[in-house]
Amino acid sequence: MQAIKFADLLAQGAVRGKRVFIRADLNVPLTPEGTVADDTRIRASVPAIRLALEGGAAGVMVTSHLGRPKEGQPQPQDTLAPVAARLGELLGQPVRLVPNWVEGGFTLAPGEVVVLENCRLNVGEKKNDPTLAQKMAKLADVFVHDAFGTAHRAEASTYGVFEYAPVACAGPLLVQEVEAIEKVVAHPPRPLIAIVAGSKVSTKLTILKNLAEKVDTLIVGGGILNTFLLAAGKPIGKSLAEPDLVEEAKAVRATLAARGGDVPLPEDVVVAPEFKPDAPATIKSIDEVSADEMILDVGPAFAERIAGLIERCQGAVVWNGPVGVFEFDAFAKGTERLARAIATCPGFTLAGGGDTIAAIEKFGIADQLDYISTGGGAFLEMLEGKVLPAIEILARRAQS
Ligand code: ADP
Ligand code: MG
């Protein structure tokens, strides 16, 4: 990695007395009551903050996005308040939440850690507006990019601010993640099995195009699978899918087939009339899904077949995205079966993604994986062979 590392600045004493701004990835899943459902990403962000405090920073401000709010239109579910509270518990010191922070004007006591409210509420964040980025760049002396989970997005807080920052460096989590994933990208063990599933259909399907050039077997699940089923002419009822991307799904299958690889499609699925925890779950053959049903999980026969592939894989398995609505027990069995197979896989196992981590925690297999990344999309884009925007800007700043 060509970037200036925060650890090196600390070693040089270059952080002492400086105001430190950290772009972390604190985008955690929340419970329906609005509490933190899984704090993995918050825990992963603690080392950078601790290092800043130990390095004598004049104060630390941490920001992150949470969910997908509308810029300039804060809603109750958009606040980082529960995240700040959990971060305070982990740090053992109170962490204040600062709203409306872009123009500055807030206090920051020596040794204090504040969380700057959801950065995706700032108008211009998504479009990487230079005016917004320049304002942010005035807030501190040292800017640390530690948000691996959003390192694949060029937004004002993940890219622009690092263009204008007086000092721009890579945080310890970003460095660790990039180095771990680079190892698999540089020399992929074979066979390489990728599981790409979940609900972010459009973003993930575009990634699959390049991934299809690299993996030997691509296992799809969730809304992505449903789109592949649509492409294969199967009935999917009212399942989550992206009909506009049917051609892309066909192209991905063709690419893999041309390389002697495969996208196995399920023989059975679990369907329900509604998206609800207590909706009745029915196992159906793949040709029998009716118009008023939705596919909420892969079926047991398919799960068993794929689990067998994974349990025999001597190469590597990379996993992003639950293959079913694992939050509801009736639709968690497919994800659980694959998770258990990954846990016993003899090859190298690498998993990442917000909800994927929640599934890993739910099934208690974290210790059995070789590497767990906090990033979903970022992790997939690295596997695709892309240079992440975060890495590009930090490398550029290391030169200037
Ligand atoms: P990650 O955060 O790990 O990258 P995503 O955010 O893309 O994963 O997707 C996770 C979500 O996908 C979960 O909340 C899960 O309930 C949902 N999901 C999985 N399968 C389906 C399905 N068949 N229909 C609707 N939602 C699904
Ligand atoms: Mg998610």
C-alpha cells in the first residue's frame, strides 16, 4: 500500500497536539428498537481512535454514514446516537454526538472523542461535492481514512476530504483489510468459490461481471439469485429481484460457462406469502413458485449440495451476503448450512459485509474463518481487481 500510514505518523510523534478526524465505518445493523444489533464494525474502529488518544491528539472526531438517509432530511433512524453510546462503552469514556458539524463551531476538549452525526445527511456527500469536502478538510489537522467498508465509494467524506486535507493517511483497519485481501487477489488459491448474495442486487450484480472472470464457482443467493432465476425463465412470484439486470445475469453465467465454471441454480427454495418473521415457510421445487409467493431462502437440497462443494474446497471460499432472510429463523436455514460448511472448509475462508458479519455472529462461526472483513462491496471490488478510490487518493497524497 502506497499510502501514508497513521501508525507511522504516530511513531514520528506527528499526531501530538493535533486535531484528528477519522472517517470510520460505523454503519452497523440496528434492531427494530433502534439499538445496535451487531457492534463488530464499532469494535473494529476502536484501535484507530485509541491510537490517536495515546498519540496525544488534541481531540478526536469520528464520523461515518449509517444506513441510506436522504441528504439534508434527517429522520429518527438516521442518527449515530446509538453508535456513539456503544463507542463510549468500548472506549470507557463518554462520547458526545455533534449534529450539524460541517461548518465547525463545535468544541473539542483535549482527549475528547466526539462522533460527528451521520455524514450522509450532509448535502453533497454522495456526489463528492468539492465545497463540502473543503469545509470538512478545515475541521482538523490530520485526516485518517479507516472506513474500509466504504473505501470503494468516492464520496465527500471518503474521497474529497482526503484531497484537501492538510495530512491524509490510512488508518490501521484500512491497512489491515487491504493487505489481507490483496493476498487472495494476488495469488488466488484454486478452486476459488465465491458466494455473493443478499439484497443489494444492482450494486452486486455489476461486480459479478468481473468476478465471473476470476472465480471457478459462483454461488448466488437472495435478490441476486432471484434475478438469475428470472434470467433462467423460472417463476419467482413477488420475490426481490432486479428485472432490468436479467441480461447482466445471463452474461455472468455465460462468462463462467465459457471458462468451465458454473453458477449453480437451486432445485428447491423456501417461499412465503409475505416478508414477515412469522410468515409460513414452504419448501418448493424451483418450478413451482406461484405468483403470490416470495422466495426468502434457498431450499435444503440446494443448501446441502453447495455445502458439499464448500466442505471439499481446498482452495478458497469468499463469502458476501446471506443467501436468505437469516434474521427470521424460518428463513435462516440455508445461510446457516452454508455458514457451517464454510466453518469446516479445508481451504482459505474469507467473508465480509455488514449483514454477513451479523450472520456469522448469529451462527457463532467467527473463530473458524480465516479472515473476516468489515467491508462488503469494498471487499468484492478488491476481489474484482479494482483499485479502490480510497487507496488511489491516499497513494496520490503520499506523493504530494
Ligand atoms: P451484506 O450487508 O452482507 O453485504 P446485503 O446488505 O446485500 O448483505 O444483504 C443482506 C440482506 O439480504 C439481509 O438483511 C437479508 O434478510 C436479505 N435477504 C437475503 N435473501 C433475501 C431474499 N431472498 N429476499 C429478500 N431479502 C433477502
Ligand atoms: Mg447489508
